[in-house]
Amino acid sequence: MRAIWTGAITFGLVNVPVKLYSATQDHDVSLHQVHDADGGRIRYERKCEVCGKAVAYSDIDKAYEEGGSTVVLTDEDLESLPVERSREIEVVEFVPTEQIDPVRFDRSYFLEPDADAAKAYALLLETLKETDRTAVVQFSLRQKTRLGALRSYGDVMMLQSLLWDDEVREADFDAVKKPPKVSDNEKKMASSLVENMSSDFDPASFTDDYQEQLRTLVAAKLEQGDALDTAATFGEESEAPEAGQVIDLVEALRRSVEANRQKRAGSSSSSSEKDDKEDETKQKPAAKKSGTKKAPAKKAAAKKAPAAKKAAAKKSA
């Protein structure tokens, strides 16, 4: 568990540093809203009724409406009020436990003592058990002043926030203002039925049938593959291949094969044309080579003439 608040229990000159933990949790299956047509996730926007534009949370102020008038409370206005300055759970009085009607209980919290305050914590806990008293306390949590009941709960102390007196409504029903008369025989029969159904309360023997069946339904759908990709519900591309993607892949492969065939057909026709051109080029260079060979012969003859002249000159000498 993670502590949500730290402070100290104070009564008289005694100070017991403690940490506050939530004692309850919700076990309901968390469900989202999606579009029945395509499974897309439903989102809500904060829109201004005047300009019609979406408004960022940082640009939103609080307001109070009464008698056709609205009072806007800015962050500066709220900051001027007393906030959670005190980190104390102040004991106001000790009252008999049965005097606190359960209808007043709101939230429940466990209190854990600091290591150095274990003895003072144990002393207060044992005192509450032996005297069968509950400490009425006042504390501040999440910028609200709260009334609470500090009592023993097994080996720990529990703090239960209480509803203020004006938060508990009265049961004002006409049907109970003049109750009908009940005979002694009817009361006897009712008492006999209560006696036959009497038992000790065991909370573990009761289960939330609806939530259990809901979990079973979800598990069955997952096992049968009757589910959507979560990313797809947000409009994102799914990493897993879908049926449409498989069809596109097959089509792409078919086109690739067809394109490869056309490429091969084109290359074979171009190679035949290339061979024809090579045959033509082979025939034309043959005539040129014969002409080129004759030209060097003339040069050789021209070169031989000076050599003959040199030999004649030597003989005359």
C-alpha cells in the first residue's frame, strides 16, 4: 500500500506521528465506452457554451450558481482560503462507540505509526479497546476540513471520515408517520423467522455475483478471439496483421510476379535486338580493318626508301 497522507495524532500533550492509507478499494470491472459501429473509443471534450471551442483544463475556473447568478471563483480566490496547513489529527473528545450512527461513516483509512511512536500508538489503541470509546477528531485532507472517528480495528487504528450533520438527510415519509397496528401473533411469527435465519456475519461468504459473471463473460470472449486490438480503438495502426493486410500482401506478390515476367519478356526482346545490332556492327568493322591495314603498308614502303638511299651512299664511299 502507498501512504496518501502523513501527519500526527494529537491529544493533550501526546503526539503520535502516523501515515494514512486507504482501507478500501473498488473491485468493479473497469469498462470503457466505445462506438457500436466500429469499436472506436468514446472521448469527451470540455467545450465552452459561449464560443464553442475546446478548453484546456488549465484555462478552467470554478463557479457557483444561485438564483440565476453565477459567481466565478479563480485560482487566486481559492488560494486565499485556509488550506491544508495542519498535518494533525486533533482529538476533540472521546464518546461511546454506539453513539455514532453508521450512516455517518464516509471513508475508511488505516493508520500506521512511525517507528519511534510505536509505544504511544499501542497505548492509545489499547485504551480505545478497553474503554469501548471512539475518538471524535478533526483533520484536513485534500483541501477540505473533515470530521472523523478514530477507533480500534483489530491490531491497528482506523480513521473513518464522518459526514457533517447537514449532510445526513431525514427520512420524511408519509407512510411511516402513522404506522399500522401489528398484532402479537404477527410479531411472534416474525421473531420466529428471525431466529431461524440468525447467524454470525462472515463477509467472505458473500460474493458480487454480477462482477463474477462479468469477468467470466470477458474471459470467454478473449478465449474465443472475440476482441479488438486496443490500439485500433484509439484509431492507431495495429501491429498485428489484419485480414485486409493479408489480401493486400497477396495482391502485391501477384503484381510483383507479373511485373517480373514482363521485365523478363522485355529483357529477352531487348537482348535479341542487341544481338542483331552486334551482328551489324561486326560486319561493318571488317571493311574498316582492311583499309586500316593497307595504310601502314604504305608507311612501311615509305620508310624503306631512305634505307636504300643510305646503302647506296655507303657503297659510293
